Amino acid sequence: MAITSIFGLQSGFNTSEVVEKLIALQQRPLEAKVSDRELEVEKLDLLKELRGLLNTFKSTVRLMNVRDRLVSIDGTFIADTTGGENARVGVTTTLNSPIGNYSIDVNQLAQKGIVQSDDRFSSASDIYSPGFFGAGTLEITVAGIQTDISITNTDTVQQVVDKINASAADVTAKVVDDGSGATPISIVIEGNKTGSSQTVSAFFDGPFGFGDKFFTSIQSSQDALFDFEGVSYARSTNIVSDVLTGTTLSLEALGPGTIQITQDTEAIRGKVDDFVEQYNAIRAFVNDNAQFDPDTLEAGPLFGNVSVRSLEQSLARLVSSEVQGLSTSFSFLSQVGIKTGDDGLLELDEAKLSSALASDPTGVVNLFINSGSASNPNVTFGSAATTTEEGTFELQVTGGVPELRKVGESTFVPAVAGPGDTFIGAAGTTAEGLVFSITAAELASDGNKGTIEVSLGVAEKLNRLVTFNTDTTLDSPLQGDINTTTGTIEDLNETILKLDDRLALFEENITKEFIRLEQLLGELDSQRRAVESSLANLPSLLSK
């Protein structure tokens, strides 16, 4: 039978209840550790959730911290149809395309020269020049350069075309079937380039002047002619990229029109909306889990957490502080309709943002991106890396090598040569990763070359902060708390296992002790009954 079945048989006590209460008493340290573990697990889950929100936010700020990710320049052509014309011009823009409206009138499209054989054939398998005098030389001239191709008296029309295409002549030949009569086949030779200088001609020179074959021009080579902003231009191609900075024009049909270059402010607005929404998700999470209610004296699981409080303060500071080094209209987010409310969340004034984008879209963009400028016209700011500090850098040239130092520093450090005429701030310095270019003429003379101003926008600063807090390889306070909490849970797991083993041993020992007590009481009771029996029999023994 079970060992507990004898509980209370001799003592009359509710021994099972006594044992349960003793075990419950011993279980309190274990329950406390389990409770501690549950709190740590909740805290760890919340810290990881916060890191997840930061990772999402990082994706957004990285779309906003560099100009070509945030800014989209659109180009549109609008034809002037008042004269019945329907001009078409394709517009391809870059970030360097100047905003504005530009007039254009396409008067002539660039063309390739095309010639067609006078001789016609019934099929592509006909012999091109049969007979004793059929062999000869096909002379093709493009832009004044003649290419001679040997033709035999067994070559078919298709083989002649193949020889033309395999030659060095800058043309493309093909067999054309116009479907007319018994001899619909001819050879058409088209120049590969447009422009008036790319004239094309062809002639088959038979031996001794016999069997000569001629080609007639069916399209003359010509330049594109157009007026841009009242100035006349001639170009050898319909793809024009040298009349409007950073913009390629594809001339497609004749006529006048207007090229409109605009900045896509709706794309910027969409990214700003995402920025505000995801920033607020982080702040709302912190508000919910790191708050303290003075009325109820209740605190959130992350209340008092140093890394969370530090992150909260850094976020608030970066979105409300001035962006240094800007020469545009705005230097605070609040000036473009993004301000911080009493609860720490961002509030977006759509009307104010629309007004700012309409009046100075570049100023709005510069609030978010890393940007820069150089005081010397022969020096151009390129970009800044995540390692580049904000501020003003002095530039000088010594022995043909550009050197940088941040204002306030004592020593100039040589920059590292990059591709072309670019240079990069040296690793380990405040200018690390700063890319700039300087002209050869400026490099040729030593001395002071002015300054380079580096401005880090809100998105760039937030990107650096969030990256630091989400990269598991970096020793950020948030990652430190995650690691510490993980270690605490592991220690608690080990402690709980030990306490559970100790409790099981205590339960086993206390049960045995009470069983032994019942057994001892049983033995004593047997001895009592034996004594009582002996005493009861004593009178009869004495009467004998």
C-alpha cells in the first residue's frame, strides 16, 4: 500500500495536511524564483520587441538619410498642339536635373543612311552575281571609310548579306521581301549610326567592269535639329544629354513643346508619413511599458531600465534639435510641420508640410539627409559615411596631397585617393569616410583650400542611433540589457531546477520521518497494550 496510507493511524493527527503545509512552506523560495523568471522573460520579450520596432524604423530612416533615396526628380514633356503638331520627347532625369520648365522645338530627327540594291531577285537563295564574270568586290563606304568584301559567283543573296554583316563595315544588311511581282527580293544596307556625317553607299565592282551592281539611297543620313530655350542645336543622334544638366532627352517626333522638371514631393511626403508613424510606434511602446503611474504606484515592466530611458531621451533630442550647417530655409523639423507633443509622440501638420514642400523642397530634404558644401568652387562635397562627424573641416594641400582637419583640431591628416579626382577622409579621424573632389589645377598649388561643411540630417543621426542599438555585434546599452536579461533567465532556470530537486528531497525525507513517527507510535502502543494486559492479569496471578 502507499506509504501515506498509515498517516495518522497511531497519532490521530491529519499528518497528510501537516506534510503538505510543510512542503508549501519550503516551496516559497521556489515560487519566488519562478515569479522572478516570469518577470525577466516578460522583460526580455519586450526588449526584443523594442529592438524589432527599431529595426523597422531603421529601414525607413535609411530611405531618408541619402538624397538619391529620398528625392525623386521627374521629367515630363508636354507637346504644344496649337499648330496641329504632336511632338514627342522622352525625358530621363537624375538628381542633378534642374527644376523648371524648358521650351523645345524639334525641327528634324537624326537619321541613318540606308541604301537598297537596284537588282532584284526571286528568292534569297538566288545567286547574287552568276556566270564567268560574277566574282567581284562589294564596296561599302560609311562616313568616308570603305570596306571591301569579296563576292564569288556562287554566293547567294543571303550569303552576301551574311558576308556584309560579318565584315568590318559599320552597317547592318538584311534581305527584304516587298511582295511585289516575280522578283520581290532586294538587299537593304543600313548604317549603324545616325548623323549627317554617317553617309552610306554601296557598289558591286565586277571584274573588268562587267557585272557591276548599283545601290540607290532610300534614306539620307542627317543630324537632329532642334531649338532649346531659343538656342538652335544640331546633334548626330536623337539621344541628347548635353543641353540640360543631368537630363537625357530622346527626340521622337517633330514639333514644339515644354519639358517640365519637378521634384516628386508626394514621394517625400509618403516617406515623412512613414517616418512619423514608425517613430510614434516606438515612443508609444516605451510609454506603455516604461511608465510609472503616481496615482496607482504601478510601474511598467521596463520602468527604470537605463537603456530604454537613454534611447527614449536620445530619440526625443534628435527629432527636436537643430540641424547644423544648413543654408536652406529650414533647420528644425518643427518648421516643416513635424513637432513633438506632450506625450512624446510626433504630430504632423499636413498643411505646413505641404507649404514647406511647395516653397523649398530642397530645404525639407536637407533636414533629413547627410549633406555638405565646400567654400572653394574647385572643391565639391561628395558624400559622408556613417563614420563622418558633423561640422566644418579645413582643407589644405601639401605636396599635391589634400589634407583635412576639423575646426578645433590641431593636426591636418592626409586624405586617401579615391577613384578619379575624388579623395576620402582617412580612417580613424573625424573626417573618416568624407568623400570630396578637387580639381587638378587646385591640387597643383599648396596652401589653404577653404572649408568643407558636413551636415547630418535627422534621418542620418537616427540611423546611426538605431543601428547602434540593433546591431547585435555592437556593445549598445539595449543589447547589453538583452544579454544580461538572457543570462539572468538562464541562472534562474538553473536555480529553479536545484530548488525543485531540493523540494522533492525534502518531501521524500519529511514523509519518511512522519511514517517513522507513526511506526514508533505503533510500537509504543503495542507495548502499552502488552503492559496493560499484564497488569490486568496480575490479580489472578497473585491469588494463586
